[in-house]
Amino acid sequence: MTKIDIHRYDPKVKLDGSYIFSDGAQRWYNSMGQCHREDGPAIILIDGHISWCLDGTHYPFNRWLLLTTIPEEQKLLLRLQYE
């Protein structure tokens, strides 16, 4: 599991709980400082690359969908948006 000191990089915090870094990357973290998001990609880079993470572990999209606890309707919307 990857853990970083988020505030060391002086990110800007957005209302959705994500952090915007100086390189334009948008990332979400849990309270332990691990890359984590249950309702969408945990990392969105400026070049469009996205990563799906839970508790610091990166997963392929389909595996992440199986592990996340969001409602099935929301999973369907994510499939339409990201597949």
C-alpha cells in the first residue's frame, strides 16, 4: 500500500475532497494518506490517464467495480463513462 504525506506537496483542496497538485493531477486519498476513492477514479492526470484505487491499491477498472460498495446504478453510469 502506498502512503504519502499529501500536504508535503502543497496541493489545493477541492470541495469534492480531491487534491489538485501543481502538475495538474487530481487525486483522492483516505484518512491514512492512501490513494482511495469509491465513487470514481482516484487519480486523474492532466493527460487523461486515470487510475482506480482502494486503500492504496491500484486495480483494473472491472476489478475495482467488484470491490467498491457504490450502488449498481452508479456502477452502470461509470461503465458508460469509462469503458
